[in-house]
Amino acid sequence: MILVHHLNNSRSQRVLWLLEELALPYEVKRYERDPRTMLAPAALRQVHPLGKSPVISDGDATVAESGAIVEYLIDRHGGGRLAPPPGTPERLRYTYFLHYAEGSAMPPLLLKLVCDRIENGPLPFFVKPVARAIARRAKSSFVQPQIDQHLDFLESELARRDWFAGDAFSAADIQMSFPLEAAAARGGLDARRPRLTAFLARIHARPAYRRAIERGGEYALR
């Protein structure tokens, strides 16, 4: 039985969704973020030394990192589902977006989150004006332009297809869901990019997505 070490409001929601799409049996062990720091609890370090989520246990195997988990589940349990055939142009696109999601799309969104917390969080009064001015300048001059560049690129990639790897839904779309949901929550993704907005509507309407939300609990990115 696959065990998902599931942290609330995290990337592990994608793992639950993939398992639902593959109709694989699994169990969920829940972990809650610290409400003040939003960090994962120390108990996760007993599963993996970095104490991060997602992590899955499958027999003797413990697998961390979203992309590695997706590849592991598709290769070991997918049975040819949710991945284009090897050697095809679609498979190349699939591999690209499977890794692009975390390698390229997420870093500027994480920088935006950090800058937002510096700008809006509590700070000593004598550093507050300077720190907030630096955060605002970083966002306007570098972070948001980077996010916009990625969103424009992704909007163009869906001009001729509904899904990132090709005409068929794949695990690459599951992997891409997190940065796009994060962009909708805090990165400026809105109706100005109708293809990406429609992509989010399509994935949110999938029965497996909704079942994963039920299994994982409340899911909100801030």
C-alpha cells in the first residue's frame, strides 16, 4: 500500500491527485504546518532527512520530490497511462514540463512569497521602512517581470493544445497545476490569460482532482 505523507496546502496535493487519476489504493498520513511560520513539522524528518513534503512510502521505497514521485508512480504503477509513448514529440514535451514546473516556474513565485512576507509581515520598527522598500523594489523590477514572462510563455504553449504535453491529459499537467495555482493565488494570473485560466478550470472539474481534495482536506495557497 502506498503511503502519502501529506502536508496541508502543499505540493503533496498533486500526489494525491495523481494516485486518484491512476485509481491506485493509498493511505494518507497527515501533517500540519506551523500556523505562525507555515513550516512543516519536525515529524517529517523521521520520514526523510529534509523534513519536506511530498514524500511517499511504497514498500521498502521512500521517494521524495514531486517530479521524482510522479516519475516513480508512472513508471512503476502507471501501466502506460498518463504519459505519452517514449520517442514521440509529446513525450519530449511531457518530460520538459514535468521538470519545468519546479525548476523554472516555481522559483520566481517563491521569491514573490518571500517578498510579500517581508513587505507585509512584522518587522522591527527601525528596519521596517528599508526592508519593505527593498521588497517592493525587488518585486517590481525583477520578481513580477519574471513571473509575467513565464505566464506569457505558458499561455502561448496552450495556443494549439489543451494540455501541456499534447492533445491528451498527462501527469505533466498534474505537475504544472501547482505553479499555476500559486500564480493564480499570488502571481497575477487572471482573466488576462484566458488559456491558463481555462486550464485551471478544466483540471478543477476533473473528478479525480475533486476526490483528491476530499482525501487531502482543505487546500488553499496564499
